[in-house]
Amino acid sequence: MVIFDFDGTLADSAAWMIKAVNPMAQRFGFKTVTDEEIDMLRGRGTREVIRYLGISPWKLPMIARHGKKLMAAECESIPLFPETAGMLRTLHEAGLRLAVVSSNSEGTIRAVLGPELSGLISQFSCGASLFGKARKFRKVTSGAARDRVICIGDETRDIEAARALGLASGAVTWGAAKRAILAEHGPTIVFESPSEIISHLVASRAASGGD
């Protein structure tokens, strides 16, 4: 089983998020940021980013709900990364079971993926709280052998959530966090491109003899 994060892993939502962050900061009373600060924050862990922005923990659910609502209204402007479609098709054709666990809404994710690619996903577990992915991973992997699951995402919290359940983690370098900060958090493997995900997972499945 391959569990993917969505934003920053399958979908290139960075431009939308950068555009949205300062209006949300003004609405919810946290620090606005410059382009230079945004680049700097990519080199920090999720908790450190929250502290830097001065976001009160009790505001996180409200901010998340507002962000999901805005993104749902503008989802047509959010593209998939160029290699996402081919990667999902190849993994599915190789017999791997695909799932998506995300803080985003299932409706938005399905809209961005489109009907064909959404049909390749066996499970969606969406609406996770910022640090609630471990619970979603547990739900999605119920009944699965843990040594045959990998959780792939672009943030340090994805690595932490997978580790909490004893699951392998794959960190992608094309999303929110820089390679160095991802490596510091000790993922099982770092992926530099979707083609690396394909070659690693298809080879691993072949070596294990499939199902």
C-alpha cells in the first residue's frame, strides 16, 4: 500500500498557498511573510513554522477550515505536478494499492485529480487535523501488514505521523519542505522525483513477490 499526501506531493498548490497566506494572516491575526521568509520557512519543521508565524494552537482548526473552503472554491487553479498522473497510473498498473491521506477535503482532491485518477485511489481519508495524520494512517492501514506500507509526503509532520505507527515514510523534495529539513527528521527514503517513487516501489513489490 502506498499512502500519498496531496498538497505539495501530488498537487502543485504552493503558488495558491503563497497567495493565500498573507490574507489569512490578516484575517486570523498571525504574522504576514515576505517571499524571503517563505523560502526560509521551507527549511524549518512544521511546529517551528507555526511558532514563527505566531499562530495560537486554538486557532489552527479555524484557519484550516477557512483555507479548505477557499481552496475548494479555487481548485480549478491548482495543477497536479507534471509527473503525477503517469506515476499514479504506473503504480496502479503494477498492482500497488493507492490511498490519499490529507488535511484537504476529499471533494477538492477529487476535483483536482479528475475522475480517472480518482478512480485509481482505493481509499481517501481526508480532513486530517494539522497533527492528526497518524490517526488517519491507522484507519487506512487497518488489516494491512505494516512492513508493506509506505507513507509519502512533503512535510516533516508526514514523517512523524508514519513513524508513530511504525510505518515506512517517503519524503519528497518538490513540496513544502527543503530536502535538508526532511533528511534531519529521518524518513525511510527521500525521493527526488516521481520517477524515483516508481522505480523504488515497483522494484520493492517485485522483490517481495507481490500479494
